[in-house]
Amino acid sequence: MTEDEVMMEYLRSCSIPEENVIDELRTQSPEFKLFYSAEGDRIRSPILWLHNKKLRKGDQLQPGFLAETKTFPNGYVGIIIRNNPAKIGDSSTIAHELAHVIFGDEGFPRVGHYRGCEDQEVIKLASMFSNMIHDPLVIEKLLKYGYDLRLEYAKECIDGIKKFKKRPEYSGIARIKASFLFAQSLIEYDLLFDENNNPVMNTYQK
């Protein structure tokens, strides 16, 4: 067996049933039910649902995750979740990750590090660059299904603004990360808040 085949066999053995993630959310979350009913058939990549209760909590320049998506060989996509089974509070996060899969399946260009890269700084930078481009598109999609993401994303956007204002304290890759977060925050607040009720812009102006 090739290295890729060994890895995929191991991942399949570790994967959790999709119903542990999807069924509860379809029953308990009206927004997820609408989203999955309209978008579920557009998912073409085979998905491996994987559990990692220690999924990255976040750091000074990159937020933590309740879930994240990774690409694997042979067209597989892995969605790694922190809670198994998924909780009702994970609804928008799971929909967010599935929307990423849909955009990829429909041919939207992916952004990532080169295969075999072991430099964690490069991997994080590629992830942040990808999020800066893709996340606003995902947010725009989720808003159509009734998700109210303002509270969830307000803190993230405000943190992005604050970190950019501290950019003279950063150098090298850290400064680039702060710039990516700032650009993403500007796009997201435009989607989520109007000019007269905008906690993100209020923070930037202080």
C-alpha cells in the first residue's frame, strides 16, 4: 500500500458516522435544516467526519475552531469537529465548513500550502489567506438561510481590528497575519452590520 492509502485507511477507521453530526442539527436547528435541504445535494466530495476534542483553541493572531476542514488524497475532505456528537450551538460552524466544501466542489479556487510542508508558520499563513478570501463568501451564503452571525462574528472582527492597530509591534509573518485579519474583518463587517449600528467600525474609530 502507498503512504496515501495507509493514511486514508487509518482516517476511515477513525471517522465518525455522519448522523452524529447532521441528524441532530437538522432536527433542532431551523437554519441548518434550511441550509442542508437547499445545499446538501451540491456536496460532491466524500466527507470524513473526524473528532478532535483538543481542536486548536486559538492564539494571539488566529482564532480557535469548533470545526475545521482539511483536504486529503483521492478527493476526500475531512471535517474535524471538537464536539461529538455535534451540539446545537455548533450549527453555524458545521454549516460554515460544509459551505467551504460546496465552494470547492463547484470549482472555486482553493488556497493552501504545498503538499509536504512542515513549516507551521507557512501552514497558518496559508490558512489565514484562504480564510480572508473564502470566509466572507461563506458568511454571505449562511445569511440567506436565516443565520444571525452578528454576535458570533462581532468579536472576531473587533479582534482583527485591534490586532491590526497593534501592527507596529509585529514584524515579519506576524505583521502579515494582522493585515490578513484586518482585511477579512473589513469585508465581514460590511456583510453583517449597517453603518449606523456597527460595533466593528466603532472599535476601529476609538
